[in-house]
Amino acid sequence: MSEHVILIVEDDSTVRELLKYRLGKHYSVLTATNGEEALEKIEEQIPDLIISDIMMPEMDGFTLQSTLQSDKNTRVIPFIFLTARADEPAREEGARTGVDDYITKPFDMEQLLSRVERLLERVDMYQSQLDAEIGRDFSNRLLPDHVPDVEGYDFRFFSEARKQGGGDLFDWTETHEDTYFLTIGDVMGKGLQAKFYAFSFLSYVRGTLHTLLEESTSPATVMSEINGMLFDDEVLDDTFASFLLMHWDPHSHTLTYANAGHCRPVIVGPDTSRIAEHSDLILGLEADASFSDVTLDMTPDMALLAYTDGLMELPTPTGDFLGEDGVGAAAAEAHGSDDPIEALHEAALSKSAEEDFQDDLLTVWLRRLGPDENGD
């Protein structure tokens, strides 16, 4: 959490400097001598809390507070009135206009510090709840509400956002050939900024796919176009992303992929697993980067696991991460389960020092059914 900023609005220089000195030990402090000067300071930087006198020249505290209430960008700033006016009408007026606290002079400094701390805790709680709500909204927009039901295959995915999370994304597109493009990525960074870029990024990717798939079904070709887009569009300037693009053909039972620095998929069979080793440079590093297609044959009872780093970076009791080997071992344990993703997560957590995952979690499981199962 960044350092909180408090604005003190007080025309008495002695009181103003005392408050600045004491609060400055814990917070970043701005000062103003009246309401008009305070508004100028707020235009430059919106504070987390305001402590203001009522009776001041130029603009009094009530007018300042009313002005801030009329602006959606400042109306939620906590407001403490600090004044020598102890009469009940002033106190009632402050309560009526939404003042958070009212302290009369002379005041007890420790009491004031305690009230400031309490109000700032409320600010942090409100911001955390807001970030979480926005983060969940972005996460939902980065995911489909279902996956295609294809005869002879078990296709499923799972996603769960953690706190604000990062920029995990997943999508699929059906082509005119009755094949499918699967898009999995992770935009670099954490929190809401990463989610904003991921949402913008996915929107561009969807548009690019719909155009390019008319001419090519090569994931590497599409990957090159997306990489160029990151360098050409100002919205996505300085954005980096790991990206896994797969062309799945259920008719020929093949899956062709291009990997731009993403977590390498795991190829899973009964009691065994191996890493799909090929990977190229992440997107957004070099404008002329090249990408390669790799084709896998989906044999009966073979599964492919794709995921983002929230799974691989699960801490272990030794202080390391679960890593690719740990993910592969957990995937081998999950193969054959009625719910392989749930079994995968349980197997991963059994090897971890944590009771739950610490980062955004996105898992995609695609398995060709075995000869004794329906559809093959």
C-alpha cells in the first residue's frame, strides 16, 4: 500500500505546523491556509483524507467541504473538521453535510491520530473492495462462458481470480472448417492495470483472429501479427505478454500450437506426462520476432494441459515453486479422474506449503477419449 496523503487546511500557522509535524511522521502531508488554496492543492493531488478548520478567510471549511461533495472525484474523501467552534449548530451542520469526524480545539493529539488511522483504514478497506470488484469484472470479461462440446473429446477449463490478480486470459474461436483456435495468455504486471491491458489485448486478438483465419490457420502466423500489433498500437505500448495459441482439429485429431514464452503445455497420458518443449520469445520484446508451429497427434486417452503461472508458482515446503515438473506430476495423478482439473488442483496443493493458490488460476484440459469411452 502506498503512503497515504493528508491535506491540512488551517489558517493558524502554529496549529498548521504542529499538525504537519506530528502527522508527517506517519503520512505524506500537504497544507493550505484556506479553502481556495486547498482546492488548488487538490487539483494537483487528491488526498486520502482532509483535516480542515471551519472559520477561515477566503473560503471557510463548510464551503470547501460542500464544493468537494459536488464533485464525483472528491466526494468520498474522508473529512475531519478541527475548530474552536464547539456549539451544537456547527456540529449538526457538519453531520448533515457528511463530515466524518468533528474535533474541537484544544484537541488531544493522540486522539486525533487515532481517528485519522481509523478513517484511513476505512479508505483502504473501501479501495480493496472496489479493486476486487473491478478485478472480478475484468476477469469475467477475459473468459468465455462455455467451451465447445465436441464428440470424442473432454474439453473443460477453470478460472479463479485472486485479489486484483493479473491479466490471465482464455478464449476460443470456431473456424469455418469446424476446427478451433484456443487462446491462452498472461499480460505482464499485476493488479488492475494488467487486467485493463489484458482486456484491451484480448479485444484486439479477437478482431485479429476473425480477420486472419480467413487466410491462414497457422498459429505462428497469427502470433506474428499480434506481436506486430503491440508495437504499432499506442494503447498497448510497453505491454508484454506470454501467449499460447493452438489450432485444434478434432477430425484429424491434431493440435498445432505456437508458444510465445507462455507456460509450456503438459502432454498427459495414463500415469505419465511430458512437457511440450518448444517456446519462442514473449510478445512485445522484438518487433521482428519469429514464431514456429508445432503439431501434436492427439492419440486416444491423451490429454493436453495448458495453464497460467498461478499453478506453476505455487510455493512448496522447501521454499521453491511447484514448477513444471510438479505440474507435470500433478497432471499425471489427475489423468483418469472424473473431474481432472479438480484432481489436478488437489494434487498440486498436496505438494505445496499453502492451503490455497496465491495468484490468479487458469487451467485448460483437453483430452481425446479412450477407445472404451463414448464418441470414439
